[in-house]
Amino acid sequence: FYSNLIPIPYGDIPHFGQYLLLIIPILIIWGVIFNALNLYRPRRLSTHLSEVMDIAKACTLATVVLIALTYFYKKTEFSRIVFLSFWLLSIVALSLSRGIFRQWLSFLRSRGYNLRHVIIVGDGVLAREVITRLTGHPEFGLNIIGFLSGKQEKVGRKIYGKEIIGTYGDIENILKEKEIDQVFIAISFPEIN
């Protein structure tokens, strides 16, 4: 594909079909690198900026690997401008699409769908701070099942409307019975003694 907007100082323009042949290595390289950098894991508690930065790192590394592989394919010299454009477009397109998907998931989670069930280990000041932060963000999709305390006599009491459902020693049974997805450890120093 040729345009008079960007002059070609030397050589022939590679045929578009040769660039299409790069789709298979691109899919493999991007998949392996995105998987290695954990970009396929859920990111409920991370920020949008950290996700964009991780996408930029993965796209940069993947593009460098792709350029290195095409260097060994001597039949065609691929345009650096195409690689640069592809690199920028992949960062922008992936960031926008994941941002839109993230907003959709946040909307669903705030309506009670796609929830993760969690417990908070601890019942002191730190545990109260954790529940305050989590309940302030329903878009995280975390359903707080309850608390675990270090003292048996506290079982049954409530903290901000959530019950203390057991002691630290009960954690294994509670994890199995309640099908807990995540555990937040919020034991402050005075609770240890």
C-alpha cells in the first residue's frame, strides 16, 4: 500500500500479502508475551493506568521480538514505519478495548453480577478499614462474606453489617463451606497478642 504522503526514498514497497503473512507470528508472539506478563489475569483491584502501562510494555516487547524475527526473513525488507504504526495502534486499540471491557465489568459487578466471595481475617481497626474501602467500590465485585476473629467470644458479632463467622482456626473449613475466592489478611499488631 502506497501513498504520496510519505515518500519512499529507496527500494520497493513490499506487497500487502507479505504483511498479512505476519498475522500468525503476531498472534503467537502477542499471546505468549501477554500471558507471560499476566495480562490475561483478572485485574479487579489494579488501576487503569497500571493496566495501560502493562499493555505498553507487552506491546513494546512483542514488537521488538517481531522485528527481530523479520530480520531473519531476508526475502523481504519490512517497513519500519509500518512496525512503528502497528506498535502505536496496538497499544491504543488494546488499551481502549480493555478499558471499555473493564467499564462494562464494573457496571455488571456494581449490579451484583460476576462477584468474588471474600472473607477478611481480622476484626480490628485494619479490618474495618479494609471493609470500608471494599464496600466503597462495588465495581470491584467483591462480596464480603464475613470476618474471622482471634477470639471465640466475638463470633456472631457484626462489623459494619457483616458477621464474624469464625475464628482463625476455622479458616480451612470456612474456605471449603462458603466457596471463598479471596482472603484479605487484616490483622493489626495488637490483635496478634
